Amino acid sequence: MQMTLRWFGSKHDSVTLEQIRQVPGVKGVITTLYDTVPGEAWELEDIRALKREVEAAGLKIAGIESVNISDAIKIGSPEREEHIDNYIKTLERLGQEDIHMVCYNFMPVFDWTRTELARKRPDGSTVLAYNQAAIDAIKPEEMFDSIKNDSNGHVMPGWEPERMAKIKELFEMYKDVDNEKLFANLKYFLERIMPTCDKYDINMAIHPDDPAWSVFGLPRIIINKENILRMMKMVDNPHNGVTFCSGSYGTNLENDLPDMIRSLKGRIHFAHVRNLKFNSPTDFEESAHLSSDGTFDMYEIMKALYDIGFDGPIRPDHGRMIWGEVALPGYGLYDRALGATYLNGLWEAIEKSNKR
Ligand code: DNO
């Protein structure tokens, strides 16, 4: 595996490439071009400039998170043809620049959903948290307002104000899209892009829906073992793979994470590894990565990745806000650096005990 950290670009991130480079074992970043619009093609020159910047700091781009999918592609409206053509252009350009992993999601309207961005834990740290009762008590259009004051002045990815302003319209657009339609539209998209992925050896890594159930009545399909295996079979090409995100699949306590990892051998192209602490099945908070701070056995998760021969990029995921840091919620430097170091330690121990 290659340990990485997510980096939001010099215009948006409070964490610098120089800082990331000093986290032991981190040789690459996961990033994206932030001023792009889903449905439009990325310019080759912009990709090159991003790559130059990362490489000048002694790091590599280990993959893109995300090349976002437009609503037209998810809904299956006529503009999807042009949007998929543009997506293919972006993939070709990334491939030409030697970038071979692309993370994306197929969630309608919202990307990941949390109800609090700064819940206080007993140790004084603050963390992202989710409470189903809080969601049930509000309307989707109130979601953005309920979290905006917690975001330390940063625009949260997937929660851009322009997008939130159109929220009613977005719900209307998805009104005829159910789970089956969403699966069909995902299949259509993947079949169109696979020849390009084969040509440039690009691993597509779908991110799970977070939380792994329907929110505000919207369809959600990337939520459990059955559905993800259905997706792998539906377009049975090794370039059609997944981002295994323990914190997202793990929101549903019925998902057996190590078992899911083992069932996806050869198809996990990217891993997000973090822990959650459950207070009840519908209320959880993002604890420190350490097993004893949360609900998951992180050793078993890393061991399953090791056992299937996972060799792609991995990153610690949302960290707590600690030591007075002010940063994009979930994406400060300190706790993610602790997370990376812990995961590296687990991996080293697993590797050495297996060679004996
Ligand atoms: C949240 C992230 C997601 C993820 C997208 C992938 O912190 O894990 O926003 O980047 O769903 O497209």
C-alpha cells in the first residue's frame, strides 16, 4: 500500500504540501482540481500545473479524489452523452499525465452527510458526527444552514453554496430515479468509460454512500456487500473498482468490514481507513483512528487489506480537530498525521509477522 494524505490545493487547504511531506511514510497526495464543474472536461494544462506543484514539493499525485459525476449522468438525462464524452477527455488527459486512480461517487444530491461538524468529545477534541433523529427533524434545504457555522469558514466539498441554493430543484430532478434506475445509469456510464480506462490503465474507485442508507428519501446504492458485488459483476472489468471507505460502509453496523474487503480482492483501488464510535446504531461520531477509541477493529481491517494483497493508495480519513488547529472539518493536519502513523505501524507489524 502507499500511504497518502488528501490535499485540497493551495487555494483551499490550510495544510501545506511541505507539512504533508514531513508525515513519516507519506509519499503522495490525493487531490483534485477544485475549480472545475461536473460535466465539463479538465484542461490538460491545469492538470500539468497541479502535478508540477505537487512534484516540486517532493510528493506525487497518487490519485484524484474526485472527478465528480454530473447530475445529468446520475439521472440519465439527454445531456449525459456530452458529459460522459467530457469525462472521457478528462480521463485521457489524466492518463497522459501518468495518473491512474480516480475516485468518484454516485450519490444523488448530497455527497457525504453529517449533522454536526464539531461535536465535542470528552478529551476536548471536536469531531464530525451523525444523528439520524437530527436529520428526521429537518428539511433538506435546512441542512446547509445547520452545518455552515461549524465549517471554520471553509467550503465543504460536496456542500458548495451554489449547489445548496438549488436544492429543491435537485430533488425535483431526481424524483423518478429509484435504486434500479441509478444502477442502470451507473452501468451505462461505466460501460462508456471502460475502454478509455483500459487504454490508459485507469482504476475507477467508487466511493460508498455515506451514511450507507437513504437520506431524505433519496436512492442510495453503494451501501453494502450485496450491492457492491452486483456493481462489480454488472461491469466485470478490473478497472471498475472501489474506494473501500471503512468510515462509510461502517456507518451500518451490519456491514462486516473485513469480510467485505476480502470479497473485493483485486477490485479495491483506494482505501480510506478511519474509525467510528457508535453511541447507538443511528448516532455515531468520528473518533481517533485507534481501535480502542472507537467501535471498529482497525487491526482486522488492515489485516484484511494486507491479506488480499492491496497495493493501492490508502489514506487516513477524517481526523479530529486537536491541539487548537483550525482547519477544514475532518481535514486538519495533526490527527490525520497521527492516523497515518498508526496505520503505518499496524501495517509494518502485520507485514513482519507474516514473513516469519
Ligand atoms: C468525505 C469524502 C467524500 C468523497 C467523495 C468521493 O470526506 O470521503 O466527500 O471524497 O464522496 O467522490
